[in-house]
Amino acid sequence: MNAANRLGLTGPALTLQLRQLEEECGAQLFERATDGMRPTDAGIAVVEAALAIEERLRLLREEIDAIKGLRRGRLVVGAVSTAKYFAPQIIAGFKKLHPDIDIKLIVGNREQTIAKLKNHGLDVALMGRPPPDIQVDGRVFGDHPLLIVAAPDHPLARQRDITKARIAQEHFIVREPGSGTRVSFEHFMRDIPGRLDDPGTEMDSNETIKQAVMAGLGVAFISAHTVAYEVASDRLAALDVIGLPIRRQWFSVVRQDRAPTPALEAFRDFLTKKGPTFLPVLSRLYAAG
């Protein structure tokens, strides 16, 4: 009934339209369940095709606008949770140059962001490590360093050249499995026997992790961009661990089957040229820590 209300139809009218669609497709698209209607495999395929058509029509409107010489456009930008610390500044900088382009920012974890890319819910995503299971075009726009932080009064806060074996003895506050930061942490610690059998206390928010570290509950392997303010204000200390920081990269990621628009190309070009200026300078973090 909610779907019927959204479409301005009665329940019977919507049911009739679904039956007509099934007749045209020659397959059952939905099946009744105790919790409502659920799409069959054929139904999912139809929904995905409808989303792709809707996306193509939107692109057509933007292409026509570009041909007519109009500057306006619309972008849906996705950002993994770690990128939320600089994505708004990037968008603000871009809007100063292109005030007539409407931008919507959607922040989610890596899994959510990739899902939206798959479903044509994003024009471009800001993330590390482009997804391997989608054909995408990934362009680097800046370095993404990862380091270990502790509370300022932690015994290791003023030490230099801390070995991996020594830091591995600490209790870690870690992101959830599958997150980009967690994958990098596991890669860093994989040569320490038994270290990953009990990675540490899991938390699904960088903000919660920072609060836990400041409270002295452990140390954290985390993106430098998420802790820039806390390190600069002496609320956290960047530990001088041998082999760190790990330098990853930030990418702007677009599906290969997505037709480029003037707005999208302008945004990606802006990221390539100006993106690094919106990222914290790593040397300042260690100087502060």
C-alpha cells in the first residue's frame, strides 16, 4: 500500500499494472511472503534495468544542457566514512568555481558506498582501494596515510622508532571487518604470529574509536585524516612506529559504464588538481604528536 500511495494509485490499480508487466516480461516478477511482496530473480533484473534507464535519462538531460551551453548540473558524491573529514571542504571548494552545479554528499562505510555504486546510486565515490568486483575508473587525487595513535600520556607517546613487535603487544581499538582501515591493519600485522587471532575491541565509528583511545582504552590504527585535529590539539599522539605511516591513496571512482557529463568531468578534474590541498599534511601530525 505504501508503494501505491507514493505512485498515487490504489492498491488494485498497482496490482493490475504489476500483472501487465509480468505478462510483457513473460515471467513472475514478485512473490507473496508473510512480510509483503518480494522480487524474484527476474524481478531484481527488471528493477536493475529500470534504475539504469532512469540514470541514462538523467544523463541525457545533462548532455542536452551541455550542448545548449548551460552550466548547471547535478552530482551525487559518495564518500566512505573516513573521507567525511575532508569531503565537505572539497565540495565547498568546487562549488566556489561551479556554483550552479548541485551536489549531494552521501557518507557511508565502504560496503554501503560500493553497494550504491553497484546500484547506480552515485555518480562518483571518494574512497581508497577501488572495488575489485565492479568495472570502474579510479583516479588518484591524494595520499592516504595510516598511522597508530594513543592517548598523549601513553608510555609510548614520547618514544621513537617503536618496533612492530612492541606495538603489537598493545591493546588495539579496531574498525569492523571489511572496512578499508581494518584490511590495512591486518596487512600490517600479518607477520606477527598470533596477533590477528584477537585483533582487539571492534568499533564501527572513527569517532568512537578516537574517544576510546583518548580515554586510555587502547591504541588505534587509523587514517591520519581522521585524527588531524585531535593530534594538533594534543588530544591524541601519533606514535613513531617503524614502518608507519603506511601510505595509501585516495581515489575518485566512477563506473566504467557511466557516460561522463560535464559536471562529473569538472569535479574529477578539480579533485586531481586541487584535492591534495584539502588533505592534512602528515609531517605536521608527527610534529604535533
